[in-house]
Amino acid sequence: MLALNDVTMSFGDNLVLDSVDLQVARGEALVLVGPSGNGKTVVLKLLAGLLKPSAGSVVVDDKDLHKILRREQEELLLKMGMLFQKNALFDSLKVGENIAFPLREKTSLSEAEIQERVVYFLEQVGIGHARDLYPDEISGGMQKRLGIARALALEPSIVLYDDPTAGLDPITSRRIADLILTLKEKNKSTLVAVTNDMARAYQLADRIAMVVDHEVIVTGDKTATAAHRDPRVRQFVRGQLDGPLTEAP
Amino acid sequence: MISFRNVRKSFGEREVLKGITFEVPEGQILFILGTSGTGKSVLLKTIVGLLKPTSGEILIDGQDVAPLTELQMFPVRRMCGMVFQQPALFDSLTIFENVAFGMRKHLPDLTEDKIAARVKECLSLVHLRDIESKKPQEISYGMQKRVSLARTVAVSPRILLFDEPTTGLDPVTTNAINNLILELSRKLNTTSLVVSHDMQCALAIADHIIVLDKGEIVEQGSPADLKKSKQPLVVDFLKEALNAEASI
């Protein structure tokens, strides 16, 4: 279980989230959508413990993430994997080593076990053949898949994806989203993803939530989201040019 | 008129463009569609000489620009306005100075009054006003994208080159930018080349579409032609476009 309870988040004078509540159930796939600059990634980073809320609490497995001992916190965070928007791969390490690195840092696995896991996860995302190449020698789609494999190699029970298909063509995007769902089923993990692409949001989500105007509006599943009555949600999912989202402030 | 005649481009042993031939008549909008990593951006960059083709001809108004030196490329680049994926505005300059930047550089004879009038005109072309004194970080990302369009058209290019102009944008901003590509191209009578993944948009605003796969043109034609295509990649793209439409 993952939750934001009455969370307010400001950066200096800039209020991003105002008393927000959000729950993600175990095994659920929640997708965050919303206009750029409204705080989708902030929500994701709060859930990942990468940002501390200005007020309110972040709860992971019934524990308040910022009110527990450092060691307990690290244990909780180890359950999470995160894919960053730009993948954040190590340029100077080969594809296989990008996956081995966090395993060496964070687990007590033997080198043989690490290599076994590297092979397994590269195969899972379909880039086993690229093990000895450097990240800049593979395509953008393959880099994404490598980022996903690295996030999953620590076998996290919660996986957070920041725009996992950004910049990819729709055919590759659908394949990546299929892969994310297959791996989620296999590992019985909980998923929170950020995307701007409604086709992908509908493909991935059990529930969708829109981050807008300092709020998080949980809009429900595909049918409920498509028929949602909030004018901001309606405008966003339909991509309409006129509406509350595009009115001058 | 822009013509590609059997253009090839290799990086080391890897051939990225494998003999590309097509034409864009003056004033038309051409979409270049294809999956990620298939040579679309490379093709765009060869037009302005950011990359040189390994062989073949690239004719702009009958002149082959492929063999030109950096210095000779200068007037060609002045004809072309390139819109990048990111707005690439100068953070430290106001919106006014961002739009005026190219004019000050390339049209040194313009008076301040004329520059101010032109900035206003270009911002109104992208449906923005009263934001001249703001800095880029004070306006939304969608507005920044529009300012970058205004900046590009400010120096009156005859050719507009768009490199994935809507990638990563939310649905509302995507539609706004697509509308602007069409509006600007028609109003300013530019020849426009748009590299894109967005079949839905291509069908809506392109005069002509070429589909690139692994460095080759696998299909081309008008939107109506493309809709009837049986080429497997085109069929996949059409399916995704239909999917996107159905999700609305």
C-alpha cells in the first residue's frame, strides 16, 4: 500500500500540491496524467521518497516514510524501483553492467548470481543481444527497455515509471507498455506511472488520476475517465483547445 | 521546391539513409513518418547541412546543397527555420528578446520600432499577447513551444523544418501545435517538412506523407492514399491512430 495523506508540497513560494490525498492499493496500476508543469512527477517523487512533503505524510506499507529510522526507510525504499524520464543510464558502463551495478551496491548476491540476473532481465525486455554494447550504441526504445530492466532487477514490489514511453513512436510505445504490464503480472507488483499519452494511460491503468491546479483528481478506470464530468478532465482527455485548462490566468 | 535524389547517409559501416528520393512542391506540407531510430531526423538535418549526405543530391530551388561548404550553406540556412523538439529559449532573455534575437542577428538594418512591431505580429500569429516582458520560466511549457515557433518565423523563413514538434506534449498542447503548423504554413506560404510519429496529425494536415523504415521509403502519397495502404508498417501506424481516436 502506498498513500499520500493530506500532502502539501511547495517549492519556495510555488505551491504545487495543496492538501492532496491519494491511495494506491497493492497490485494496482495507477496512472497519473495532467498538463505539463502541474506536478505529476512531483507526486511520483513524493511516493518514491525522493522529495519530502512540506506538510502531510507519505505512507508505504503502513509506515510514515519520513517518521521512521533511516535504516527502516532504506529498507522500504529498496522495495521500490523507478524508471526516470531520461532513463538515467550510466553512459560509461555497458548495457549489462548498467543492470549489475545496483545489484552489487544493494544486494549480497554473488557475482555469478548477479550475472544470471543480468541475463534474465535483459532477456525479459528483449535486448539480450545488446549486453556488451554501450547505451549510446543502442536505439531510444532499447534504452527505455534497459531502464526498465534495471528498475526491475532489484525485484521491487512497487515500480514507479516517469513517462516510460515519452519520445517513442506509438508502435514501440504499445510494445513497451505491454512489457510493463507483463512484468507487473509476473512479479505481482504495484505500479504507478506518469504519462501524457491517453492511449497509453488507458492501456496501462486500473485507475487514472489527473494532477491539475494543485489537486489530484482520481477519475477512475478508462470508462469513468472518458465520461468524467470535471471540465478540466474532459478538456484534457479529448485534447480540446478551448476550456478551463487553456484560459488565460 | 525541395527534391531528394537517391540520398544516402552512412555512419561508419551503418547506412542510415538508403537511397531516398522524393519531392516537396513549394508551399506544401510534407510529413515524414516512421518508428524511432529509422533516420527521420538525419534526413531533416541533411537539408540544412547539419549532416552531409554520403551520396546523392538535395536540391533546393534547383540548387544542389549537398556539396556546399559551411560558408556557402549560410544563405541556405537563412531560408530555413528549424523548430526543435525542445523550445530551446534563452532563459535569461525576455520573451520579446527571444523573438527579436534572430532579427537582430540577421536583419541588422531593422529599426527598434520595426522589430517591436514584428515581435508583436509573430506572437499574435501563435495566439500569444502581452507576454513580451516575461521570462520563459514564467510561462507554461505549451506557451514556450509557441514562442519558439514565433521566434522561428520572425526572420521570414521560406522553409520550415519541424523535428517531432509534439513529442511528449499533453493532448491539448499537441492539438494546439498541430493547428499552428497548418496555420503558419498556409498563412506564410512556407514549404514545411514535419518529422513525426503522429499519423493522426499527418492525416489531418499533410499534403503529402512519406513513411520511412530502416532508412528506406516504404510508402508515400496523400493522406487519402495512405489510408488505403496495405504496407504492414503503415497499417500498424493507422491502427494506433484509430486507437488514439477511439480513446477520445
